[in-house]
Amino acid sequence: MELMQLTAVALGKKLKAREVSVREAVEAAYKQMDSVEEMLHSFVTTDKDAALKRADQVQSLMMEGKLTGPLAGVPVAVKDNICTKGFPTTCSSKILEGFMPPYTAEAVNRLLQAGAVVIGKTNMDEFAMGSTTETSAYGITRNPWNTAHVPGGSSGGSCTAVAAEECSFALGSDTGGSIRQPSSFCGVTGLKPTYGTVSRYGLIAYGSSLDQIGPIAKDVTDCATILDVIAAHDSKDSTSVKREHYDFTSALMDDVEGLRIGIPRDYFIDGLDHEVKRAVLFVAEELRKKGAVVEEFDLSLVEYAIPAYYIIASAEASSNLARFDGVKYGYRAKEYEGLHDMYKKTRSEGFGQEVKRRILLGSFVLSSGYYDAYYIKALKTKALIKQAFDKAFGHYDILLAPAAPTTAPEIGRSLSDPMQMYLGDIYTISANLAGIPGISVPCGTDSKGLPIGVQLLGDCFQEKTIIRAAYAFEQTRGYQRCPLCEKGVSRVEETI
């Protein structure tokens, strides 16, 4: 078996047993990258020489017995909005071209301390604003299951890299479903932790009250193992939470006996593809067979989630992105007259259309006369949505729902209708508004052969519960490789 076919944990075991070297693992990742990257465009930046140098250093530390963890020597890709010292971090935006952060994000630091090897930064929707990875200033990323389709977003590059076996696992960020939705579209597993569980230090902010870093991998075991490493209290992040327990891998058990699972009727109304609905309900039935108690219920307030989310996220984005003005770092307009003209031209030329659209919307809802009418109402709605989830978790341990209303759309379709793209987040954004954890697990394919993901949501700090249920379902089907990896590049090229 090729090394990149292995899960991160399985590869880590081989490395620890010295059946294979860290250099061989990293070279295998770059070999796969060389064969598919021109077609998929998962990465925006790579540095093979630096990665191989790091591989040799990790190998030495492993030989000395100083690195013994499950991820030591394993190749990882990092989303391009997570800072890495000495490695460009651009948020896939022209306005940050060439930016080299002076520090590394805490989540990446913890992976480095565990011995992981960063092999590159992955493509994304510009500043994480999008659901298709089409708004990147550096070109689109294609879905490895069918290259005529999008991989989802905004962590589309990370999910594509994992699905196409260009890395063993990846980090993404989730503001409104940006880990779970592309994981569903690419047939991989993605986990959004409870807000505050993973440090946001070094994550370039989009919506500060919503953003959360999380793992993307081939299976639930990998995600739990990665979360064990990156989850911790961080004094550098004022939103970081100090938790009593971080042992997420202890939840990896095939046992859901007596687990109470609620299915929100509100998530199964018009707009949900019938094949997606069937696949998700199949998951419910499989968990029922294993002893879970499954019931339908009314969650309520679902129809208000999208407007509340886009008002809050855009308001926070308009504030967070004010710092990118061409003065201290990043892109600066070539010709301008005076300081204010430099600001205007730099931001007009540096930001893409979708980012400018959300900055304008955010500035509008925060402006005098509209702040109370829109932004304050959105915050009140957010509080009501949290109350609705609290009530639901008073009756159920887990909520089961689709990760997206359809499978991956064709490239170009969503950008022509931004509202349709926003509505595609309908099943994921509520978890960010409520700050609760969620995991997307592959549960089948549609008639076109595109992956379908099921989403499991838990109460705050109940990652172990959703990991337990996701792992139990995963035992019924196993991991399915994408056609690109299964049949070779030539077969997939026919779909371009």
C-alpha cells in the first residue's frame, strides 16, 4: 500500500516502528502532489527542501526517543489563513501577497511540537469568504471526485489535499461550516470543535466570534487524535477555554447503546436533495440498529440562521479587514495621490469581489441608523438560536443532519448566484452561532458518484459524544478513496 493511502495514525505507527522513514513519507506526499496538483490546485505554497530538512530533524528526534506521539513524522497541510513563521500566509488574497508572518499559530506550533511535518499551505476562498474555493486570488481548486465540480469551501484546498492523498491530514478553519461542508463534498472527515477549544492565536480573523480551527482527515480516529494534539488552553487567545479533559481518543468506541439522537424536521424540508436525505436517514437507521434511540423533533429558528449569520460575520469582517490597507505589509497600489487615495486603490485592487461585498454589507449594518435595526437584532437572534440548541440538548445527546443540501455543484454555478452560495450553508452555520461542536462523516455517494456527508452536532464541550457516534457509524462502511486515487489521473482528466 502506498504511504499516502494510509491514515495519519496508521502512517504514524509505521514511522514509530521504523518500517519507513520520515523522509520517505514526505517524499511520498510530494510525489502524489506532483501527479495531481496541476489538475486540482490544492496548494498555494509549498517548500519541498524545507519539508525534507524538517523530516530529517524529526527522524533524529524520533531515533533519540524524544518524539513518540502518534503524529510524529506525519505530513500535514495547513490552510492559508493560519500563520506559519517563515512561510507565506496570504489568505488566498492579493492584498496579502508575499506576507511572511513573524510568528506561527498556536495550533500549528502544537503539531510541530508533536513532530508533524508541514508540507504546504492550502488554497481557500479569499479570507475564508465563500463556500466553493472559487473566490481565491490564486485560482480555483477542483474536486478530486469530479474535477468539473467544486470541492466546497472555504477549506476546499485542505479537504481536496486529504481526499487526493497529497497529505496525511490537514488543518482547516470553520466560520460557518468551512470544515464540515467541503469535507462532505470531498468524502473526508472534518471536525469543528466547540468555540474556544483550539486556540485562534495565529488564525487570521474573518468572524472573530465564529472562527474555529479544526482537523480534516480520512477518518474519525485521525480527527480525534489530531484534536488531542491541537486542543489546549492558550493565554495568548482571550477566547480560549480551559477544559478539564482533552482525551478525545478515549471516545473511539463502537458503542452507541442508549444514545439519544434527535433529527431536526426543519433540516429535511424543501431544498434538500432526495439522495442526500436518503443517505443521511440511512445513517440514523444504522445507529438505531446499534442501540441508539432516534427521534424526530422541531428545532425552530432555522430559517433565521442564515440572515443572522451573514449580518454578524460581515460586520466582524468589515472590522477585522480594516487593518489591510497597504501601509505596513502586503499589497500596495502602484499609483496613487496621497494617503487616502492609496488606501482606496490598495483595497479596491487587493480585495476580490466577494470580500468587498461582505465588507460593504458589514459596514452598512454597523452604520448609524442601521446598527439597531440589523446588527443588534442579529445578535438577539443568535442568542435565541443558542437557546433552541440548549433546549434540544436537554432531550438529546446528538443532533443528526445533512452537512449540505446537495452534493458538490459544478464549477461556476455558485459564483453566478451569490445568494444560492449563501443558502448552501443552511445546515452548518447554526453550530457556529451556537458555538457547539460538529463533525462531518462520509455516508455515501449520489447517482453522479459525488460524496455525501452526514453531520453530527453535540452540546458545548461534548466532542467525545459526537466522536463516539461518528466512529460507530464509520465501522459500518469504511473509507472510500476518490476516483482520482483509485483509478489514476488519466480517468479523472476526462471530467475536466
